[in-house]
Amino acid sequence: MRKLVMAAAAALLVAACGEPAPPVLVETAQAESLLMHGNTLDGQRVAVDGYIHVDDGPDDQGGAAMAYTLTSSPQGLGKHLIMFKADLGKGANQVDFPVLSTEAHPQFPGAPDTLLVDLKNGRFQDSAGASHPVQSKARVTGRLASGTAQESFSSPTGKSYRPMLTEVTLEAAP
């Protein structure tokens, strides 16, 4: 924890000098306490290492909406670290899953199509455009939006957040 405070202080000092502050690297062991139960990093650039997973909603509801989640182990296993926003595609900082089928919903005008994608063969493109399989570890860097706090009896702070990274860059994790 002391290292994080020192890194955050150094980032603020650099920011005060007019240069962009480096992102705060959140270690896997710190993710829950810093991101889920606190908002001290809200609005800052944060980097988290993990495995890209597509959260398509609870099994009993089907895939109503896709959100990307970073987890501590491949294929959505392990700890949930953070959600992030990235475009679907083959460009830099995008995630690409081969589309197996598309289903339109004409009964709901303006609703997006439902895509059935191949999760096993998904790839992400880093900021240079190099392609990596989603089964490999990624570093996702973005601006942290903590969201609104909810009361939580299981949280050491008494509050729980649903954080999201926006304006992301993707890299292969070191």
C-alpha cells in the first residue's frame, strides 16, 4: 500500500509540472480494495494486468449485452478485476471475436443485432496494432470511472463501487 501512495504522489508531482502523469499500476492483489471498495483513483489513468473476458450476462438471461471484463485467470476464471470499454474490431486498441452468426430483432426497432461470437478464437490488438490471443495476459490502461457507491456490509469501507475503465489502450502484459 505504501508503494501505491508513493506512486500516486509521484504521479501528482509530474502532473503539476505539466507533463502527463504515468498511469497507476494496480496489482491483482490490490484490485478489489482499490477499485471495488474505494474511489481514491477515480478519474485517474490506471493500468491493470489480467485476461480479457466477455461478460454476456447471467446464463438464465442470455447475452443481452456485451461488456469486457479483466479477470485474474483466462476464460473468465479467477477474480473479477475490472470492466472496461473497448470497440469491437481489428484496429488498434480493439477486441475482435469472429462472428459466427447475426440475429436481427425487427420487433424492436433501433435495437442492435445479437452477435454469436467465437470466444475461443478472440484476439485483441495493442496500441501498435499487433494482434494477441485473448488467452494471453493483457495490460489494460484507461481512465477510471468508479461510479456511484452502493452500501455494502461485506466491504471494509462500507461501500462498494462498480468501476469501469474508459479511453483504454491495450498492450500485452509484461
